[in-house]
Amino acid sequence: MENLKYIPSKDGAVTAIRIYYENDRTSMAELAFAFGGTATIEWTNVDERNIYLSGMNGYTFVFDEREKGDFQCFVRVR
């Protein structure tokens, strides 16, 4: 699928997103579509991510494979 031609009614919703680091620590994402196929984008590139935003919703599964701590290490106390 060519990135600039994503149409949710034709390609289906984004059913799952796998976020991972590329060799140079760039955050990449592989997106799976309801009607088949995948696309790979640079996850931190807002322009690339926005192309598929209309197909993402609360039912989209997100698999974040990047190294990280647990949730509490991100919570800041005011």
C-alpha cells in the first residue's frame, strides 16, 4: 500500500500497530489493516502518522516493543 493513498473505507481500519526501534534507534511502526496488508512508517514523523490517523481508534491494538520502564517511571508528582 502506498502511504499517501490510505482510504479507510477501501483498506479497512488500522487493527494493530507494532512500534519498535530500527537499528539507529528510530521509532518505526508497522500498521496492520482490517482488509489485509501492512504499512511501515516512522512513528515519530507526525506527517507520516497523520496519513493513517483516521483509521485508528480505541479498538486499535498497540504493541510497543521499545525498551522502557514500567508506567510509574513516567508519572510525575506535582
